[in-house]
Amino acid sequence: MWEAKVVLLDEPTAALGVQQTKQVLELVLRLKHQGLGVILISHNLANVFEVADRIIVMRLGRRVGTFNRTESSEQAVVGAITGAEFGKFKPQE
């Protein structure tokens, strides 16, 4: 357990205040800098764009978009999430 290579966090900031959310995001960045893979499941795009390298959007159990954080906009990600841009994103196996 203590030699983990990947940490999975499912909505870790959903019920937290501003200061606690900041602490969680700092922890994510520390883990990342230590070489661990961090999977962060979140609907808070501000948090995602703050700490992610890559953003994967799932829709109806399928991956509909993969975005490089530095090369993508929140609008593009929201489009994939809502299906507004669904025609542009083909489900990937």
C-alpha cells in the first residue's frame, strides 16, 4: 500500500472549503512531483486545469475527448462534457 505508483482521487474537494481545497491541490502537485501518477476525478474545471497535465472526458462510459491542459481551453472541455461539441469528438476505444 505504501509503495503505490498511482493515486486515485474521486471528487476529493467536493465538500471542502477554499483553504482545504487548496491543501488538496497542493498535495496532488506534491505527489505528481514525487513521480506518482495521480488520477483526479472532478467536475471542478478550475481545479482540474490547475493541476492536470492531461484531461480525459468520459461520456456514457466512453472516452469522448483527450486534452492536453496547456493546449486546450475550458470551453473545449465543457463542449465535450456537455455534448455540445460531440460531433467533433469520436468515442475512442
